[in-house]
Amino acid sequence: MELVTGATGYVGGRLVERLLAEGRAVRAAARDERALAPLPGAETVMVDVVTGRGL
């Protein structure tokens, strides 16, 4: 499984799409749970790597 932090940003979102297209399992992490909705196929988690919340 691949963990992508910042999955709702431009680079992170494109990386999630690419990994899913390659058939990889993806865990998409972002600070805003509402923004994670448009990532079908990925397991989503709410994480703030600055504060450690969700780790």
C-alpha cells in the first residue's frame, strides 16, 4: 500500500490517480476530510502531519 500525503492537492491528487491506474492500493491522507470525497478507489484518512493528529 502506498501512502500519499497531501492527496487533495495538485501533485498529490495526480499521484493518487496514477497509482490507482497502475493497480496499486492507495491510502490518501489529507487535513480536510471533506476534500477527500473525490478520490474513488483510494482508502482515505484525515491526517495533519504538522500536529500529528490522525497518525
